[in-house]
Amino acid sequence: MKRPLEGIRVLDLTQAYSGPFCTMNLADHGAEVIKIERPGSGDQTRAWGPMENDYSGYYAYINRNKKGITLNLASEEGKKIFTELVKTADVVCENYKVGVLEKLGFSYDVLKEINPRIIYGSISGFGLTGDLASRPCYDIVAQAMSGMMSVTGFADGPPCKIGPSVGDNYSGAYLCMGVLMALYEREKTGVGRRIDVGMVDTLYSVMENFVVEYTIAGKHPHRAGNQDPSIAPFDSFRAKDADFVMGCGTNKMFAGLCSAMGREDLIEDPRFKTNLDRCDNYLTDLKPIIEEWTETKTVAELEEIICGLSIPFGPILTIPEISEHSLIKERNMLWDVYQPGMEKTIRIPGSPIKIHGEEDKAQKGAPILGEDNVAIYSEVLGISAEEVKALEENNVI
């Protein structure tokens, strides 16, 4: 069954999470992604847990469907080999500290001389330009500096990091989009592009109402727990047995909720008549009224009532609960894949991009270090198995 990106070759120089997340998405949909790692050590995530037989489950998840080779880009022979690989490729992706590849002799200008069709995508903490460009960055730094941590958590608590590495995966998704845009343009022009994604840029761009509250209204956004500052009611609430979340984004939804509570009088109450009124009087007046009702019912009872009104509602699930939920099973969001190194079949999150007519499963597990050295170097560059062995012995690959 054909996949949309079959025939596209990606040289993947990325490591950690942001870059591999981008190339994972390309590989999931048919691109031939050749992950290039340092001989001996490989990607830093190979040491990140959970571990099974000294093989990283973290690495296995974000490097599925890729081929893997080793190559020492600091060696002269390694540089020559990489140059030959670039001639055969469509895309190069990297997330080194800014300037590292340039020092190795592989700037975008050099690569486009080698292959004018090459698309060169980079992720860095602060982008390729500006005073902070050369600083290293992890997700937590991007969350802190983008303003995200300042508005995450409860008002009486400290700034808080969002659980998953959103700076990494959003940046990886943005780079993936950029690569696809450049591939589309190249169909018309025959020429590649340079793509520059910064992690702080990325998180700043998804801060939605928080930024425009400041730039347009002059407000200073603050931590408000699960409450949305521009919609009410839109929050977590207490039920008899647990907490749940609900959001009323329209007057119609709010009127439906009021009717379900037996409080039709609230619909025309001047404190709650419009969304802005409800926001102004939410914590002091509206939320206590809602919880007076919700605390008399279980989450299951509330789910039936509120979902029946077409009001967005959700129980607060744990990872085990959502992983075993019918939604994840029905949407095929856990893939089974045999993982070399672990020597077992593991379950990993699948792709949320469901393309009709495309097989929705993993094609292969993540590569063990240097797994495809012989195949790639012989099939792509015509290097014999004996020469590959000699290159390994000389620490070139």
C-alpha cells in the first residue's frame, strides 16, 4: 500500500526529541529516513529510559520506521561520504547547536552547491539569527523563556512546566510542515529551501490569547490553573467522586447548562448574560454555583447529562486509563512493533495523521546503532562490504 512520501530520502542528523519527532512523522508516511549517528555512542536518547535489555524505549518510540547508519562527520573520510549521500538526498534535517555543521563544512550554501534540490531543515533553541542563536536549549528552557511557564499552574503556586515536551514536539511538527511546503514548492521550481525553526519562537507562537491579551489589551496574563481567561465557564470542576473538565464557549451552551442545573434564572442574570460578563464574575460567583450542582453527581452521571447537551466535557484520565480507553483502540493510537535490541514486540503511540488508504501501522522498529551500515553504504554509494568493515575499523562509520 503506497504511502504519500515514498521516494523521498531524508538524511536525519537530529538527536534528542525535536528533530527526531519531525523525521519520525516523515518516516511514518513513507519517506526513507536514514538516521545518521555518531559511531560508538549514537543519539543521546539511547541512554534515556525506560530501558529494556539496555535499549531505550524513548529512542524506540521516536525513531521507528527509520534506517540507521553511523558516520563520523569530524573525519575527512566521513565528510566525503556525507557529501556523496547529500547528492542522493531530498532533505537534510539537523538540530545541532547553531554553527556546528558550518564548522564541519556543511553550511546550507555548501549543501546547495552539492545538490541544488536539497531542502535543509534546522531546529534550534533560539533560531539561526539573533544574539541568543548560539546558546544550547532544551524544552524546559523554551517553556520558561517563551512565557509558557509563567501562565501554567495555579495562581498561588510557582510557575510550572507543562508535562510533555511541547517545545520539542511542536517545533518538530513545524519543521515537518516546513519540509512538506518546501517539497511542494520544489515540484514547481526544482530548487530546495533552507528552513529555520526556533523552539522559543514556536512556543511563543502558540501562546494564543495570552500574547494578544498583552499586545492588544495591555493586560499582563497570569497563572489561573485550569481556567481559561477568555471563556467562562471553561475549567475543571468537582463532582461527587472525582474532578472533570467542561467548557461552554457559546451562550447556547451556557443556557443548556443552566437548564440542566435547574437554574434558568442564570441565563438572564446580568452577571452572566454574555461571555465577558461570565469571565468577570466567574471565580467569585459562577463557579461556586456550578459546583454546588456538580458535587451532587458522579462524573459518569455528569458525562451523560453534559455530553447530551453537546457541551465539551471530559473526565480527567490517567495515562493507564486513556491507554486502555476504547477511543485509543478505535483510533489505532497504540502501535505494536517488534523492536530489535529489546528483542520483543512493544507498544508505542501511533500517528495521529490518519490518511485514508494508507496502512496505519509501524513498518519497522527503531534501528540498533549502525544497523543499516552495509545496506545503505553498498546500495546507495556502492561501497563494498569489505570497505564498510574497513571504515568501521578506522572509526569513520
